Amino acid sequence: MKIKDLFIWIFMFSSCALLAIGRLYDERLEFFGVNIGVVLSVIYFLSVILLLFSIKTVIFSKSKILVYSFYLLVLIMGPILWTIFDITEYGVEKAINFWLIVMPISIVVIEKYHRTDVVRTFYILLGVVCFLALLSSIGLSLSERTDSRMAALGGGPIVFARWMGFGIFTLLFLPVKINSLFKYFLIVFFLVLALASGSRGPVLALFLTFIVYVFLNFNRIFIRVSLLIFVLLLSFMFSGIGSKISELGNSQRVFMNISKKGGNKQSTSTRKNLAIGSLILLQHYPLGVGAGNWQVISNELNPTHLMPLEYPHNLLLEVACEYGIHTLLILLLLFLYVLHLGYSKMIQYKKYSTSLYPLLFYLFLFLFLNSLVSGMLNDSRLLFIVISFIIINKPLVITDE
């Protein structure tokens, strides 16, 4: 193995580990006096610095200009706004984790990765999903919340469900040979765990992305999808699987708005209040208030209705409120362009069974929809990595079949 290939492998494993953890330091990862997170961070920094300095030329495209412009604004607006507003430990942690994890990984992926590297990365991330699923199956993936909902490394139930959805799409669309029985067993297993997490946002995003897939492939998959739905309905009606799943974890929470007469609107009203608070803040500070300051400034502007959460649980509102409307505009242009680019590449290479673009397109939709109802900027790290895969210049296909 060449030295260059060795560094790529080291970078892949260490970067995927940090993508799973979501932070450079996590006190929960200390074993026998050694913090595994710190060790992984040191290895990651050594590999990413070497790879970044090995980039000799950068060929700019529209997508690269958009993504690099967004990263630049996030990098400079935080410190500028901190000099005007308050600077908090929470805000610094948020910003640093995005600056030092998401941004460098994204740049290396865009400038250095080939199809083989992308496939290997998906294998490693799929291993992360299996690891989290294993922890949950033996009761070691629970959050510290009073409802004991399932959690993930560096995140709570929402992040856990998002990882399960990531695993489902990877198994469905990654163009590699996997035993069909084992693959579909894992898909069902991940789906059950996503439901058991009690997180409605990722489950809704999973359902909506599946609807888009059916719509775009209606003529080709109509019979198979209809048969699958019929079999699932029969299974839920006559096998008792539905009642067993409803008793698992907090799956009943996913359907609580429709399972009771009148529904339970607590979470829905919370999202509405978060959005209203964000819009009030934007009216007063359209250029942003700095990373980590959303809750404090929102409560100062509306002290009669205090925000209980530290961020608005919507990526677009968070970017607008903490980094400014101008940063949000660049992010929206990036999302729209990548959506068009991902779909165009999927259609362009649809005759190649080795194409990675169907996986990337549907993962982008799934992760983007997730970002609208849950999580913060750093929680959207997988979304930005998928975007980076899509805008790699070299085609992610094998054309000599």
C-alpha cells in the first residue's frame, strides 16, 4: 500500500468517526483514563492537514463557488457578530465543531475523492449505522432523557433516527452486491429502530423521500411497490407486528398526532413558536446575532414567551438568525443548485448500474428535509458531506462495463 493510500484510509476512518460523534471532544468517550474522542481528533487533524496541503490546484465551478462562499461566510460572520453580541461557550463549541469537522472534510472530499473513495466512505458510515443499531438492540443506546428514547453518539433520538434513515437509503441504493435477504432484514431493522426512537421528523422525511422516489419511477416500480405495500398491510393486520412495534421504545410518539382523537399538538406548537421567535429576531437583526446566541436574543426580544431550546430546530432559520440573511441566501442557492445538479447527474448516468447518483440524490432529499424540522447546523454534517459527493468533478460511475 502506498503512503498516499494509507493517509486516505486513515482520513476516512477518523473523519467518519468524528462525523458520527459530531464533536472534537466528548467526555462520555473516556475509557481507562483515555479519551477516545481526543485520540481520534488528533489522528484526524494530522491526516486532514496533510491532505489539504496536498491539494495543488483547484478548478472552480458554480457549485464549488457556492459551497466555499457559504463556508467562508460561516467562518467570518461568527467572530464578527461575537464582537457585537455575546460570546458563549455553547456558541464557540457549535462553531468550532462545524469549522474543524464539516468544512475540512467537505473540502478534502470535493478536491481529492474519487468514486472508490466515496464507496469506501459509505461502507464505513454504514458500519457506524450498524454499530448504533447494535447498541440500541442491547439497550446501550439510550439518551439521558426521562423518556429513555434512543440516542446516538454526539446526539439524541433525532440524530439516532437520522442515522437509521441514512442506513436504509445506503442499503437500498448503494450499487454493490449485498445478500438480498440480509440487506432487507437490515432495512426493516433500521426502520423499526427509527420508529422506536420516537422522532417524527426523520420518519416523515423518510416517507416524503420515498414518495418522491415513487413519483420519479412510477412506471417502473408501480407493481412492485403496490405488492410491497399490500404485503406490509397484511403483515400489520394479521401478524400482530404492528402492536409489537408500538410497544417498542417510543414508536407511539411518531403517530401521536393521529393516534388520538384531536391529536397531541405539543411538539407541533413548539416548532411553530420556534419559527415565530426566529422571525421576530430577524426583524430586529437581519444580519445575524452570532453562533449560539439565538435563544438569548429571542428571549430578550420576547420575554413573555421564553424559548426553552437553544436553537430553532430548522437549519434555514438558524443560519439566517445566527449568520445573517445574506448567508441564508447563499445556502438556499447552494441547495437549489445541488438539487438540480444531483438530479441531472442521476438522469445523465441512469444507464450505468454503477452510478452513485441515485443514492446521493435521495440522501440529499432525506437529509435536507430532516434539517427543516430538527437539528442544528452541526447536526447537518452528513447533508454537507453528501453535497460534497455530488459536486465532485469526476463522474461517480464506472463507464467501462
